[in-house]
Amino acid sequence: MAKAPVSDILLFDVVGPLVVPFHNGDRGGKYIASRDGARFFDDNSELRRRRGCYVFGIRSGGGIIPWYVGKTISAFESECFQSHKLVQYNEALQLGGIGTPVLFFVVHPPARGPVSVWTINDLESYLIQAAYKRNERLQNKTKRGVQYWGIPGANVPGRGRATNAAVSLGQSLGLSY
């Protein structure tokens, strides 16, 4: 199958990292309250009704570590700060140590027609797998894409005996092992 021309690929826009409003707790920890979601979207109103995926992370001296990936086909405003999401974010703030909570948005382009549920689902899976490689304490429990199998010579380098058939398959699929 030939690669699709870039003009045929749905290109998502990225917005962020945007600081999430938070509070300092009595014992020094940070937390995000339910009212902070409304405050966030007051400051970033252009994202209210947009759709796509989002990544919650904590920014510190070592960069931004992803802690949760979500998606919406309705609107970011109705999804990002639901009570069960706040539980995920606040747990990440406890586990993540010192840092500032931020959100990235991977936004479906409005000019490209209706939102594809399948495409946003695939995008979420990809983002979760990439985030999990960066942070094994990622709050998402599904779609992590941990690979528990391999084909020596095709998709696993240097493990087991690589047969000519496996190497040939790997080459035909464009794998670099």
C-alpha cells in the first residue's frame, strides 16, 4: 500500500503546553479543584468546543513528563476537568513531585469536515503508547501498547535466532531490524 500524500492525511494542530490553574495544599502539595476547569477555559476559550486529544503533564526542570492522555469527540470543555479526570491529575501531582501542571491539546482541524471517531481513537492510542514509553507511571491503564511478543529478525533485534523468512518479512514491512 502506497503512502498517502500529505494532502490526504488529517493533520492535527497542537496547542500548549498551557498551565492548568492549581492550588497549594496545607501540607505543601498541589491540587486542581473542579472550579479550575472553568477558569482554565475562561483563559483559553478558543479550545472550549474543539475536539481531539489532550495530554496532562507536569513541567519541571527536567522538561514535561506526561501523566494522562484523554480524548473527546464532543468538546474539550466537557471532558478535560470531569471529576474522575481531576482524580487522575491530582494523583499525578502527588506522584510527580515538584512541578507545574500543564495540558497539551491535539486538536482536530475544523476545516476538514466532521470529526472521525476512529481517527481520534487511533490518535489517543498512539499518544498513550508514546507517553507510556516516557513515563511508566502513566495514569492511563489501557492502550499502553506494551509488546509482549516478538519475531526475531523482523521486529526484535538481537533476541533469538533470526530466520531468513523473518528478516525478509521485516524488510518487506519496512522494519529496521
